[in-house]
Amino acid sequence: MELPKFLLGDNTDFPNAIYIVHTEYPRFIINLENDEVEWLEEFSKEDEEELAAEAENLIEAATAFYDREISRYDE
């Protein structure tokens, strides 16, 4: 199965939270309510340095995905 790079999710147990799931490496879930990020990968110390540099770009891309999806509801 081919998955999109980002998925939008919610859960009735957390009514104010909106989640973006990044399905490619490095996989993560971001809660847009509080910008908390949960990484779904294990990282070595060397990976953590590279990840720190890339994390900002990935989170910006996730936020742009959310904005695009929400704008499509307004059309």
C-alpha cells in the first residue's frame, strides 16, 4: 500500500488536538494543539544531530500540509 507523506488525524478522547502523521523516515506525529512531536523512530547520537537540522523543515512541511488541507474545506 502506498501512503501519502502526511495524514491528518483526530481523536474524540482529545477533542482540541489535531494530529499530523508523517509516514516517511523519520516518522513522527505532531500535535498542532501544542506543537508536541512524538518521533516513531529510534535515533543514534549521530542521527540526532542530523535530525535536529531537518526537524524544523519537516515540521514546517507538516504545518503547510495542514493549512492546505483546511483551505480545501473552505472551497
